[in-house]
Amino acid sequence: MTDYTVEFVGTGETITVSEKETILSRCIEEGIAQEYSCRVGMCLACSAEIVDGSVTQPAARGLTDAERERYALTCMARPQSDLTLDRGKYPPSIESEMGNQTDDSVTAADD
């Protein structure tokens, strides 16, 4: 079993994660505040941008194939190398949805 170092941008937090466990499960065990909700790869609450390194996350259904290259759902992602992650960064697909919701709410308020 191989262990990898996962560093979080801007927090000074670093954890060691086995290739057999998810990043989120190790965060919880270590007492690191990592946002999450569904824990099944759908809600994107636990999203992080992959700054450096690689993960495997075959069950990350909330991400497109292209997004899986740049973003990790920590509830599903298992490290394949040492990693640097920027938590709270969301893929373009959810950023677009969030922008559309904001625009809709402004429009509704103006009516």
C-alpha cells in the first residue's frame, strides 16, 4: 500500500493519504475542515482544483470526463501521486449553473 502527501493551498494543512482511501475520509479522521454533503460524488460540495498531482475517481459522477482531469471530488478521489489541492474551487459546469441561478433571481426580483 502506497501513501501520498496531500497539501491544501493557502491553509498550511498537509495530510498523508493511502491510495486505498478517499481524501475526504482522511480529512475527517485528521480533523481537517473539508466541506462535503452527499459523499457519493454527485453534489460537488467537496470539489477541489488539482494544482499538482493526480487522482483516480471513477465514481465522481458529478464531473464531466474533462473536469476529472482538473478537479477532484474529495469524497471519491484517491491519490495516485503526491497532490496539491485548492479546496472550494468548482468546475466550469457548476460555476455556469451558479451564475445562471444568480441571474434568474435578479431578473425575478426586477419583475
